[in-house]
Amino acid sequence: MEFQAIVDRLRALEAPGIVSADEPRPANKAEKDPGRSGRPFLVIEPDKLVDFLRVCRDDERLAFEILIDLTASDPGADEPQLWILVELLSVRHRHRLALKALLPKENPTLPSATAVYRAAQWHERECMEMFGVTFEGHPDPRNILLPDDWVGHPLRKDYEFPTEYHGVSCE
Amino acid sequence: MTDVQQHTPSIHLSGEEPRVLPNGEREFFFDVSTSDLEVNMGPQHPATHGVMRVLLRTDGELVTGAQPHLGYLHRCAEKIGENVEWLQYLPYTDRYDYLAAMNNNLGYSLAVESLMPDLEIPRRATLLRTICAELNRIASHLIAYGTYGLDIGAFTPFFYAFREREWIQALFEKICGARLTYSFIRIGGVFNDAPPGWLKEVAAFCDVFEEKWREYYDLLVTNHIFVMRTKDIGVISAEMAYDFGLTGPMLRGSGVDFDLRRDLPYMAYKEIWDAGAFRIPVGRGAQGTLGDCWDRFDVRVQEMMESIKIIRYCLEVIEEGEVIGDVPKVIKVPAGESYVGIENPRGELGHYVHSDGGKVAVRCRVRAPSFVNLAVLEDLMPGTLLADSVAIIGSTDIVVGETDR
């Protein structure tokens, strides 16, 4: 199914938490809009993300069996929100869906998707250490790539590089 | 007979009282305690294929738990991606899956190109990309073939695999000057045209490899000892593969017929598939349970042959022409965001790229197949024998440069 057909199906199923569709648009010089290229995303409320994923997985006509990717993005130091980005794939119907959830930068928290897709477990661990996002109910919330005592969240735009680590100067 | 049995030393759990034999002596007694033992496999262990540590919890010969510890090779690829220009990041992509650098270049280039709707990729560039990506897939699977044999204890196939891989590397050296980290596939096309006679050399390689492949198949894949070591262990069902988000040969080994090259085609793969040039090998449970280590291995080895067929098709239809589109020296990517996944030798390599219209990415996320495929170990290992753990880790075919990025 194409993106629009998937969104229509989700709306018909009354999937929880749909906010809007974030689709590419051409540039508009009169309104000084640079436009947006790339692929469409469906914007979801972060609190409802887990219930939404369950609908995506269990519906016969959507059948998103695989959670391909779950990550976050910090769009800029001045922006008030972090983005959670999810990529789903249906093997049976050969279609994809990209989701986006906006979270406040102050204390970003959302429920863990591990109960729906086990694949989310390591992606969420990476998100936690890199962006400081808290996934409530995560079974194993340890650092995965960084050392356990690392200070700060390196992929946040306001991250300050350390000057020393365990007595070794990094400058 | 009964006497013999009574005098046979038997293993007792500690705390159990030894029996008194009919002659009045106490039974010969091995006090074997089987408390839990934690064994560190790695970080420097040949079977982990890089710097990775698996913390195994064992009860005697039985593995009761496994916990992979990563991060030893973390080189901050995603952070670098936010700090260097679009084209400058390309050499870093070589370094996550260093056994399939062409495919990494391709994944990143396609992701960036998806944000540039005006950019046209010349047909010769697309076909050269396909040839290089498939050659690299063969080279990568040859390593998987050789090192898996090595893990199991078969030394010979490793040398044969490296001999053919050497040939592929020599071909790459001729086209781009590098043997491991190519940076050949660029945003907009490829770096330069193939030197004269290069395509003929690729055709010659295909001829020889097709012949050798059958020997390799018989040497290891259907070898009785190898089959006994790899069948019925590390079984991943299709549901489990879905749940853990496995892709590539790990998914197909479980009997799921899915390949991005056919099902969500990119570049010229739709045309190649429609021409009937290749098929998708899928695990069938031919030697044991469906989704065991043998099935995954068999899928990889068969894929090499399919890649040869794809290359042959490309060699047939390739024509003279431009090899790179109209790309400036300093690339400015239009504002936008996109996720693009391609079929790497190890599964789906995805790039999420986000541009604000400038020279540098806002976010450059890498969805690495090895990272995701490795997570299944935590569930796969409990209940297996310690001796099989190496076979199971080997069958996931990870590259640690990619898990840690």
C-alpha cells in the first residue's frame, strides 16, 4: 500500500494517537518556504505510540511484522522538541511506514515498545544513552555502546565534549 | 552385568551421599559441582569476529544465559555525520561494515539522493554500482563462508575463500585504487568510469567463480561433519525473526521469502528481476529444522551464485555513457528527511538523513543490520551446549565495526 492508503486504513481503524501526516512539499518562494523533500512521515502522539504500534502489527491489511528502526533526532539546539523516529516494514504486503513522535526536550519520556516488538529493545537502549530519552518499562535500561559511567547524551545538539575521561585529557 | 554397573563410577551432584557397595566399600565418587559459572567470551576471541564480548552463564556444559556487550569499536559515526559535509562523510561509511564497503557507500548515496529529486543518475553509473555492490556481496559472503568453517574447525575452505576474495579485491583496486575502503560509489553516481577491459575481467571472474562455487558447496556446505555440527542448533522461527527485526540472510534462513532487491526494488533491480536474471534463496530446513544455523549458512552461499547472475545481466546491458550526474563539488542537499534501506550482505542497511538545506546533515542515523541481528543471541543461546555457542555466534555473521559504528 502507498502512504496515503496506509493512513486511510489507520484512520478507519481508529488507531490511537494520529496527529497529522508530514509529507514532502515543493518549495514556495512567495512564502519563503524552502519546501521539504524526502519521504512522508506520520506524526503520532508519543504516549500512544505503543498502542499505535500494536494496531499496525496486528491488523491483517497492514501487517507490519518488523520494526526496522527506532531512533531519535535532535533537530537543532533552539528547537523545543526531540523527534522519535520509527520505521516499520511489512513482509507480507511489501510496504513501509515511517512514524515520527515529538517529545519535549525537558524530561523526554515515553512508554517502551519492547512489549510489541522485541527489536525495539536495543534501539531504545541506544536512544536512552545518546539522547537521554526515558523509555518507561524497558526491561534492561543499561548503556549499550557507551561506557556505563559516561556523562551526557552525545547526540543532543547541546552536548558538551568532555575535557577528560578517567584522568586522561581529551583536549 | 549388574556387578559391572555397580562398580562403574558415576557422577553425583555435590551434597549427595555416596552409596555403599556390596563389598562394604564406599562407591568411587566424583564430586562434580555444577554451580553457575560466568564465562567471558571475548573481547579478543577469534569467534566473535572482532572486538565484542559475550558474557556466557553456564551450568556445566549447558549455556543458561548470554549477554552481548558492545561498544569496543564505537567510533561515533553518527556524531561525525552531523559535523562533516555530505560528501566528506562518505569515507566513514566504508568503515562500519568494512567487509562490504561498496554496499555501505551505496546505502548512504541512495539516502542522500532521495533528498535531491532533481538529481539524475546516469544509467551506466547505476549498472556499475550494481556490479560493484554484487561483487562486494560475493566477497563478503566468501568471508562468511571461510570464517564460519574456521569457527567449526574446517581450515581449508578459508584459504579457497580468500583466494577468490583476493581476486575481487584486485578488481576493486583497478577500478578505484583501494582494496578495502573504496568510497567509489558517490552521491550522484560513481567516482570514475571503469578502466578499459575491466568489465571483461569481471566476466572472466564470473566464469571461474561459477565453476569453483560448486566445489566450495560440496567441500563445506554438504560436508557430513559440517552438517552434523550446524543442523538443528540455533533455531530461529519466522515469528522470532519478525519479533527481533532480523533482515537479510538471517530472515531468509528462517524460511521467509523477502529480499529488498525484489520486494521494494531500488536502482535497476526491478528490471533485473523482471528479466528473470536471479532468484532469492530461502531456507528450507533441508538438513534439519527450518531456521537452524545450516539454513542461514546455505542461504549465504547460494546468494553468491545469484550475485554472479546479476553481474552477468549488468555486463550484458551496460553501455557507454556518463558515470556521474550533475553534482557540485560542495553538495548542498535540499531541506528534507528520508529513510532509505537497502539489501546489504548482512541485512537491511538503513540511513535516516535529515537536511536543513545546508552543507552538513542535521542527523545521519545508521540502521546497521549486524547490530539488530546480534540482539537475537540473548534468546537464542540459553539451552544450547557451550560447544555450539561458537557455531551460533558465527551463523549470525556479524561485523563488529557495524554493530558499534
